[in-house]
Amino acid sequence: MSTTSTARSAAADRCFSPEPEQRALARDLFAGVKDLPIVGPHGHVDPRMLAEDAPLPDPAQLFIVPDHYVFRMLYSQGVPMEDLGVPSRDGSAVERDPRAVWQRFAEHFHLFRGTPTGLWLTLELEQLFDIHEKPNGENAGRLYDAIQDRLRRPEYRPRALFERFGIHTLATTDAATDALEHHRAMREQGFTKVRPTFRPDAVLDLDTEGWRANVERLSAVSGVDVADYPSFLRALEQRRAFFKELGAAATDHASKTADVAPLSELEAGAVFERALSGTPGVDDARRFTAHMLFEMARMSAEDGLVMQLHVGSLRNHDAGVFRRFGLDKGADIPLATEWTRALQPVLNAYGNDPRYRLVVYTLDESSYSRELAPMAGHYPALTLGAPWWFFDSVKGMERYLDAVMETAGAYNLAGFNDDTRAFASIPARHEVWRRVTSNWLAGQTVRGLMDADDAHALARALAYEQVLRTYRLEG
Amino acid sequence: MSTTSTARSAAADRCFSPEPEQRALARDLFAGVKDLPIVGPHGHVDPRMLAEDAPLPDPAQLFIVPDHYVFRMLYSQGVPMEDLGVPSRDGSAVERDPRAVWQRFAEHFHLFRGTPTGLWLTLELEQLFDIHEKPNGENAGRLYDAIQDRLRRPEYRPRALFERFGIHTLATTDAATDALEHHRAMREQGFTKVRPTFRPDAVLDLDTEGWRANVERLSAVSGVDVADYPSFLRALEQRRAFFKELGAAATDHASKTADVAPLSELEAGAVFERALSGTPGVDDARRFTAHMLFEMARMSAEDGLVMQLHVGSLRNHDAGVFRRFGLDKGADIPLATEWTRALQPVLNAYGNDPRYRLVVYTLDESSYSRELAPMAGHYPALTLGAPWWFFDSVKGMERYLDAVMETAGAYNLAGFNDDTRAFASIPARHEVWRRVTSNWLAGQTVRGLMDADDAHALARALAYEQVLRTYRLEG
Amino acid sequence: MSTTSTARSAAADRCFSPEPEQRALARDLFAGVKDLPIVGPHGHVDPRMLAEDAPLPDPAQLFIVPDHYVFRMLYSQGVPMEDLGVPSRDGSAVERDPRAVWQRFAEHFHLFRGTPTGLWLTLELEQLFDIHEKPNGENAGRLYDAIQDRLRRPEYRPRALFERFGIHTLATTDAATDALEHHRAMREQGFTKVRPTFRPDAVLDLDTEGWRANVERLSAVSGVDVADYPSFLRALEQRRAFFKELGAAATDHASKTADVAPLSELEAGAVFERALSGTPGVDDARRFTAHMLFEMARMSAEDGLVMQLHVGSLRNHDAGVFRRFGLDKGADIPLATEWTRALQPVLNAYGNDPRYRLVVYTLDESSYSRELAPMAGHYPALTLGAPWWFFDSVKGMERYLDAVMETAGAYNLAGFNDDTRAFASIPARHEVWRRVTSNWLAGQTVRGLMDADDAHALARALAYEQVLRTYRLEG
């Protein structure tokens, strides 16, 4: 593929089978969904960026510095995080020249061969910056200038890109104690496509650094004096209502295990007291998290916020990197996850309740077909989330579809979300999902396992309709 | 595929790769096996139906009401089981009009897009009822009448269908305490293609509801007064002999874990005494089940009945559904399963014994390549069962073949069984297996990994010969 | 494929997709790597064979008797190991006639249909002996003679084959107490392509049969009187230095679990004392192994030997076979393996240390994408080993590439090693890897996920460059 024209035609069929019959149908299916609005019900874009709508800074900040998907790969091959401009916690010196960061990235771009990050970066360069060559040590400076030049133009401002991307809904992820000033600001501007998501981990997980300070902040922002367990619950309910007012459709919860199981009110109160007084018992944190997730389910059944569970990441696996650089630095490593017993209490309590919706995300692929698809194929309240994190990739999506479609059916799936902090990568990520699902459905069709009408209907469902339905955004 | 002729040609190549070379060979291989007799060594068809040979009642009873594969999918999307005619335990009102049940099913038929249940239903409609349109709200009544019209004809009686399906052997699954009157009746009619299977779970698992009543029934039917552990064993031996007389080739055992490990005779006796006297010890049930499975292995080595183990389902996960509707309502959810250590005691005792044969079924796909194929590739007595339950699907079979063929080899596999309670779906299920194996073998062949002669031999082995050999039905 | 010419053309495209576009590119990629030198950084070839360079004995010894990959499959189908000439531990009679062993093997050759062992055997027969028919009961004698005839020729001596195979480096696996006389002899002959590997399991694992005798032998060969824990460490350091002098590039460690976690020096010393005095504590062996692996990591960081971990095999699962035939008889069965928590201590201590390199091998495929690829995609010191043992197969490799390439990237993979004790199978095994990677990369390319330049670069990296780099053999 040395010539640009060949590359462009290959690009048109990206992710599609080379088999002509399947490829032709995949093109058809993709043509039917590629321009559907983007719905992003879960992600990590900074709402300030969209509220303030200031120009995006530079290529290094846009592509590398805040994105652990990118810098982890360079780090794994010996490039120090300092050299990539990743800010240190103690303020010690890191590279400040974005051009130097970009140069290092470009010199190591071959590391992304065959990775989803490489695919997204390629799509972004092509579609957003009309760059059709691979970064390398020699062209790095020229590409930097070309990107920087565009970033200065008004049509590259965040809100302009937001519209260009065709985003219908973008949800951010926000602490329970967040004042949501940027969300408020956007609403006041009449811009309601961005929604907050209630993520209370830092007040629910007793092991969080600074948990007590977080609870004090919860008191402050909620106006409920959190003095004991009942007032803690009231404060959380107040915050959920506040988030809902500002457009929240969902809550989000990260947990090492999938345990969602109630304590008695008495026990819960006692655990909370011990934590407040700084004398936690053995295993209190684990049991309290499981209990509070159950309480979150109850509140969801009551207030209608969709509950998302992201399970199975052992955060900050590399203690040295965490000490020097803090959270989200590419060293969160998955754990095997048990779902069948862990979710039984919450599904027995609320799994048949039409007011409740639970969307689950796993980092343990073996649980797709073994536990999650069978449960989603029974409980009305349970929906399977998209392939998450390391599985947000061509092969990851294909394995997900292989593993869950037959048992759960398409209508128990939540469609896609991009889960990204890299704003500019949003269209690329949705495009990959739409391409992969189109190709997968085409594969089923040319194997006589569904007809083309069904394939078209399912392509639409997976690209757009199911995510609206699951997150109750249809209205 | 809007025209019928295109749809019919697609149907001829169902499950086959679109790649012309592979497809052509898959057709060849399938042509060589599609008309081989059907051997069903494990399943849940009601023997009464075949003994009495009364006309099949109506489309709702035929396709929906007794089949949790079907109604679970509708339930997961909010259709109450009551509306589908699923009988309630307390006799409270459920839909009694089969036409109304069928109408609801037809309105939701899109939920089966891309599922194996959808594929079987489609094949049944096409092949048994000559219906080539997808059920929907509008054609529901018409299709109902068309099916009902056929069900009244003599050639749609169960035994006529049995012959038309080309069934060589069909095994049912029967409690240890079953009098097997329908099996006896069939034998007396000279009809010996249906065989009982000895499934003693309800007397081996101390946690079974009504265990003591079951043991009393065991006394009654066996004529052995079960007063203690030795007489319990004798009663079981009596029942096995009785089942064998009526044609049984195998026993079947369901268990949450794969543990098969002996207690001392003293311990086993003490546990049994405690259970009989209603004062079970902690962990007694688990240890006794493991022990009794070991005893079943011993008896199998002695009487030659093939031992089947179905492991890893957490039955009745949804307590509310179980309370209202009872067993087998689509809420049995798999568990991760450890096999390597769990089977070591029984394989060390009997795994090299030519009299013994153990066929294992798992709901944890990750154990196919990790544990089961390596063990089956060593122990002469161990054979891997077909992909079970949620894996009885096109993708499930392909993953199974991918995972086990290289390590276990084809001759340590048990071929296929349909495991169904839906009598009319038997040919469809075997057809899917034969198609998928034909296509898989064709794929290996066009990749130069075997030659066509080997592929033909393996297609036959997987469709027919291995199941006969494994279940000792060759004679 | 009845004619030889068709079979030959199929052979040329072995392992390649039948889709013409992908196949054409796979051919191109394979052509670029098929003649690269073979680097075998881990395996079980007997160094004596290469040092002495005596003629290879006979077809049975060459293909069957020492290779548990081969005889386990025959054993699983009821052929006694005695009949295959597998030596018994007590010297009781086994088949001594190699021609009779070969005859039995040939009669059962159909058991290898679709297995990697069958593929390797076929490639060896074709490429080494110009035999293009499948062994069977009738041609067995003729094939035996044809092979035997070649084995007598000088160009079939081990060292001649070594050169013909194009082997750049071949590492053996040697006990810590081994005097390495054959390695010394080869070095003295100026033949330095064979390297020893330091495998100290038998002195690190307190549960090893004869552990104390092994420690005494360690004293003897090291010249360090092992009287306590500090002298034990010194003796190990001496041996590592000795292995390094004789060309060792790596150490190798087999373990049931991936635990690598230090004890305090005090604890370690106490455990060692208890073991020496024959009064081991509960759990001492497990904890000491984990501790000593941590010490091995420290020593690796200091002396630069690459550390290999092979985890998850429950050795000698079949007690009867072990009693009669000893180690490595095809009854080693994998266990589910936890890596994330297990490796955290060693990766926190040395995972960011440029002096340290850890290469990990798993028998639990579910850990590829869940745990190993994410860790390798972060820690600079961690590299993923090739698909091991049961996964050293076409499908096994494809699943490995599918599971790890996207997350770990190609540059965190160790390339391939053959891990074989069957010397003559080395080229076949590397050929299969090179074919499968070529085809896999071609598949990515024709799906527009990389360009042909990248695919060529990665094919080279996976066939040759990464193994040199990982094992520090570039110099």
C-alpha cells in the first residue's frame, strides 16, 4: 500500500473482511449507520473544556500527555514518563516542550502497529487533520506544525468539533462532591447535550485516600450535615437529585469485585461510625462498598438513574509510578471477576423491577459468555455494557459479539460508549465500533444466520438505538 | 435476501464460510453426514409423549411454553412469564389461550435475531411446517393455523416424527426413583430406540428439597429398605440394574462443582445418618455429593453404564422466579469451574480403567483448552462432551472445536447431543452441529492442515461414530 | 487432495487463509521470514546428543519414545505406554523393538488428525525424509526403512542437521546442579550456538523428591558448603555465574502458581533451616518457592540473566503413570492462574529496572488478555512469552495473537521458542509460527488495520528480532 490511493481505498474498508460478499454487505450496513448521531453515555472528557470552549492547546496535549492509552505503550518500551510530559505529583521536572514530547511520540509510533490506539490515532490524523502519513522521527516537526495550525482555527474549538462530530449526548464522569459548575454553565448557555454522571466512589469506598475529607466535602456541597449513616444516605440522595437536575442519566461505580450485597442497617451504621471515627474494622471497606452499591441500586430504582458498574481493575498496580505520577497512568491491571454469585443479591432484589436498570462492564472476557450473557438473557433490569478498555479494539469487539450475541441477544446489550478522555478520538472510536459490528453482522448474514433486513436492524440497534434505550435518553 | 429463492439458497449454505473454496468443501462434507441417523444420548424429551403417541397439542405448547430457551429471551425484555403461559406453582392465573401466547411470541420474534434459538425455530418452521417467513404480529394468526393444521395430521404424531427425524437412539433423563413405566411400555411395544438415563441427583444431593421423601421413594421402588448407608448403596445399585434392563446406557449427574472425591466409608455412613435424622453437619451436602459421585464412578466401572457429569450451573438464581414458577425457568446461571484438581481423585482411581467411561460437560469455556482437553488427551476413560447449553450454538461450537480439537484430538470427543426438551427441535440441533463441524473441518482443510480424506473421516466421526462409541451404543 | 501435486501446493500455503488477497500477502510475508535463522531460547533438547554427535538411533526413538506430545495421544485411546517403548521406572518389560513401536504408531496415526503434533510429524516426514504419504498399518515398514536409511547418513547426524536447520541459538534446560560437561565440550570444540539455561527448581522447591540430596549436590558442584540460607544463596549465585560463563542467557522456573513474593530474610532463613532439618512447616514449600523466585529476580537484575517463568502446570496428575513411568509422561494438567496480584511484588521491585527482564509463559489462555497483556503493556521489564505447550498450535497461536497484540503490542512479545525435546521437530515448529504470524498479519493488513510495510516489519520482529532482543542475544 505504497500509494495514497490504495491506502484510501483500504481505509474505506477498514475492519471489513476481505471476502467480497461479506465486504460488500459490511459496506452497506456501515453506510446505513455511519452518520447516525454519536451517543456517549460514559466517558472522561473534561467538562471545563466544553464549557469554556478555549482553543485546544497543542498536539502533545491533544494526543499524548493526558492519555494513558498512548503513553503506557511508550513507557513499556523504556521511554520515561517524564520525557513525555506526564506531570509529576511532587512537581519535579518533566518535559515542558510539547514539540519535544511530540517528537518522541513520533519516533516511537511503530510501537502502535496493530493496536487500537494506533488505529484511533491514524483515523484522527486522517479525518481531523488530513494527515495521511505515519508519524516518524523525520516528519514529526512538519506534522506538529500542520496540526498546530489547525488547532488555532475557530472550527477546531471544542464546541465546533462537538457539533462536527455529530454528538447527540456526551456524558462526563463527576465526583459526588463536584459542584458541576461547568455543567451548569453549559445548561445556562442552552447547551444540554453534555450530561454529568454521578460517580460516588470516593465517598463510598472507605479505603479512598482522604475519605473523611471527601465526606466533609459531601456535607458542604449537599447542605446535609453528614453526622451518621442516615444523614450520609440523605446527602447522597440530595446529590443524585442535584445531578439529575443538571441532566444526569446515570451513576457510575468502579469496584475491584462485583459484590453488591446489603448489610443490615445496623451493621451499615456501625461500619460507617467506625470509619468516621478512624477505627475501621477488618474487611469493613469491602463490605461497605458492596452494601453501598446495593443502596445505589435501591436509589436507582427510586430515582430512575441508570446504574453502571465497572468491575475488576486493580488500580495503581505500580506503586512507584503511582507515587510519582498519581492516578490513571496506565498501570491499572485487570483481575478475574466472579459475577454470578456477586450480583445475585441485587438481581434478586431489583433485577425484575422495571424501574431499575443495571449496566455492567467487565475486564474479564471469560465472564462474557459464562456469566454475563446468561444473566442478561434472563433479568429484565440487566444490560451488558460495551467491550471495555483493553477490549475497546477490533478483536476485542469481535470476541465480545461472538461471546454475547447468541446468548444475550442484541436487545440486552447497551450498544457502545467511548469511555475516553481524549476528546478528539471520539468519532474514531465510534467509527471502529460501527465498522466492526457492520462487518460482524455481515458475516452472520453471508453465513445464512440472519437475513439482510435483520442485519440492518441490528446494525442500527447496536450503533444508536440500544444506547438510547438503555440509558433512557430516548425521550 | 428479499426473494424466497435467494433465501433458500442461503439456507442451503447455512453456517458455511462465504469463501468459495471452503464453502464448496463444507457442502461436500455436510452432504456426507446430513442423512446419518441421529443419536441423542442425553436430553429431556418426555418419554410419555413417545409412549402414548398422542397428537402434539398446539404451537404454543410445541414451541414456547415448555422451553426456557425461548421464553427466557422474551422475559428478559419485559414480557411476563404469565403472559407466555408458563404454569405457576401456586396455580395462579396464567395465559391459557395458546393463540394469545403464540401472538406474543410472534410479536417479539425479532429478539431471536442472531441467536441459536432463532436458528432452530427457523429451521423447524421451514423443514417441519414449510413456513418460510419470519413470525411477526401480523402473520401470527395465519402461521398458527398452518402449524395447527399439520399437528392434527397422523404424520405429525410423535412416533411418526421420530421415524421421519431418523433417530437411531434417544435417551431421556429420569429420576433414580422413576418407575420408567413409559419406557417399559415402549419396550413392550417392541420400540427400543428410546432409552432411560439414570439421574440420581435428587437422592444424592442432601440439599434437594424433599430429600428424605426421595429416599423413602427409593426404598419403595427398589424394594431395598434404605435404613443406613450400605442399604442406600444397595438400593442405588438395584436401580442402576433396573435402568440398564430397560435399555439405559448411561447415568447423568448435575453438580455445581466438579468435585468427585471419596470419603472414608465411616465418614460417608456418618454423613448419611446425620442427613436421615435431619441433623446435617456443615458442608455435609457438598462432601457427600462429591463422595457419591465417586461411588457412581465405581458402580459405572462395575456395571458399564457411561457416567455423564454436567457441571457448573447455579440453579434457580432468581429466587422470585423459582418461587413462582419452579425449576428450569431460564434462570440457571453458570459458575467458573475448576476441573484439574476436582477430577484428580476419580481419574486416579478409574481414569485408566477400560471398564469406565466419564463424559464431562462444562459451562465454563475457559476450561476447554486449559483443563478438559489436556485431561482427555491423556486419560483413556475421559471423553469431552459436546458444547453444552449456552454453547450449543454456531459460535459456541466453533469455539469448542477451536479449543479442544488440537489438544484432545477428535477421538477423545463425544460427538453431539441435543440436550433438548423441545422434541421438534432435535433435527435442527443436529443439523447445526453437522453443518458447523463440516464447515470447521473444511476450514482446516483449505488451510492445508488436513486433507479431504481426513476431513470426511472426521465429519463422520463427529456426527455419528464417536457418539456411538462413547456411549457404547455400537453393539 | 488425492494427487501429490495438489497436496504439495496445499502444503505451500499451509496455515494460510483461503481468501486470495490475504493468502497472497501471507505468502509474501512468509517468504520474507522463512529463511531467517532459528533462535530457540528455551527447549529440552539433550545437550549430549549435540556434543557427541552420534547418529540418531531409529524412527521410534526419533519420533515417539521420548516425546510425550506423541505417546499421550495414543495412550488416551488405549495403547499402553509399555507397547510404545516408554521406559518403566522399575525396569519392568516394555517393548524394545523400535520397529514394533513404529508399527503401532503408524496404525494409530489417524489420531493426530487436526492436531499440531500431526502437523509437525507431517512436516518432518516431508521435509526431512521426503515422505509424502501418511503413516498407516500397511506402509509402516516401508516408511521405517526409508527413515532408518537416512538416519545412517552423515548428513543426518545431529550437528549436520543443526546447521541444515539454520539454528542461530539453541538453549537447553539444565538443573542448577548440572556440571554442564556437554556444554563445556561443545565450547571447547568452538561450537557456541548451544547455551545452557539455569533451572534451579529442584533445589528451590522444598517439595521436590530428594530435595536434600539435591542441596548436597549443590554444595558439591558449587564448592560452597550449603549449611544455612546465606550459603544457599551464595551457592546459587556461584552456579548462575558458572552457567553464564558457559553461555547461559537465561534462567527458567516452573511453578504451580505465579507467586513471586519475598519473605523477610529471617523468615526465609528459618524456613530453610526447617527444611534442612527435615521438619518443614505447613505452607513452607509454597512460601519459600515464591520467596526464592523473588531472589532469582534480584540476582537477574544483578547478573543480567533473563528470567523465565513457566506457570500453571500440575505435574504428574496421574499418580499411577508417574509411579510406573516417572516425569514428563503427558499427564501434566494446567491450572487456572492468577497473575495480577501474584506478580505485583516482583514488578514493583524490579519491573521498572532496565537491568531486569522477565518472560512469562501461561497455560491459562484467559490470562493473556486479562492480565498478561495489560501488565506487559506497562512494565518495561515484562515480556510475554510465546504460546506455550498446548497452545503451541495453529489455533493456539492465532488466539494468542488475537488476545495480546492489541494490548501489549508486538514489541512486548518474546517471539517464539519451540520448547521441544524432539530435536527433529524444531524447524517444523518454527515454520508453523512463522506461517501463522504471517497469515495473521496479512489478515490485519487486508482489513486495513496496518499497511504492508508494517506487516513486513512485524513478521520479522516476531520471527527473529524480538527473541534476540528479549533474550539479549543481539550482541
